[in-house]
Amino acid sequence: MQVSKSDKAVTAMETTAQQQPILSLTDTSLKKVVKTDAEWKKILTENQYYVLRKKGTERPFQNEFNNNHKKGHYFCAACKLPLFDSKTKFNSGTGWPSFYDVINPNRVKEVVDKSLGMVRGEIVCARCDGHIGHLFDDGPNPTGLRYCMNSAAMLFKESK
């Protein structure tokens, strides 16, 4: 699926004050967020819906956060749960934003993904079950993990 500029995940820094999503590091409740497909379609862009709800994958090197080197935090684009700190982001060379750790392991769930003729760990948001990306064991120290995520599944809030 071709990703157009209008379909990219909206960062907190690009939105107007009226549209700016509330992104808070203290919003850590794991109370399930459940919505119908119609409700998700109303609040997500077409690309966010494709990735988060239909388990889609963005094209490598053609996504918003692969080359983001700003300090800050990454949040689930669907339910705004804080997931990753830029301190754990690294250049994996894969074309997708990659992290060697999550802010808190309780905020994501690993699900077995047997699609595309392989077995791998799918990473979903623990609060809304949105598909964020995949987990591999070829990352850097200290964890040796690579959380290979989709930009459309996340929002970014820059730290000052």
C-alpha cells in the first residue's frame, strides 16, 4: 500500500492546538479500549486504520519516524498509551523505526504471527490491541531485541 503524506501518522508537533491529541506519559491505565470498526475509522487516518486494525505494514524507508532523531516519546496512535522512549531507538537499517526496549513491558503484548510463511512475534498495544509491528531477536545490547514498528501505529511527542 502506497503511503501518501495525508495518510501519515500525525505527530503532536504538526497538529494545530485544536487538533493536537493529548499525549501524556502519565496516561498508563491498561483498561481495555474497545471500539467498533466504524468507530476506529472515524478517529484514525486511512493508513493508521490499515496498520493498527488490519495488521498492515508500511513500506520500508517511506514512513514518518524511521529517520526521526528527536528526543521524545512514541505513543499508540489509537489509544495514546506511551510505548517507546527515543533513548531506546536505534538505526536498524531495515527502514522502519526500531527500538531495543519498551517503556514498560506491560504496555505491549507479543502474539504469534504465522503470516507470510514465517513465525514471528507480532507486537500489539496492551490497551487497544492495535498492531504496532514485530519483535525480532537481532537487536543491540542491552536487550538484544528489535521492536520493528510502523510509524502509522504511533504518534510522537518531542521532549524539550
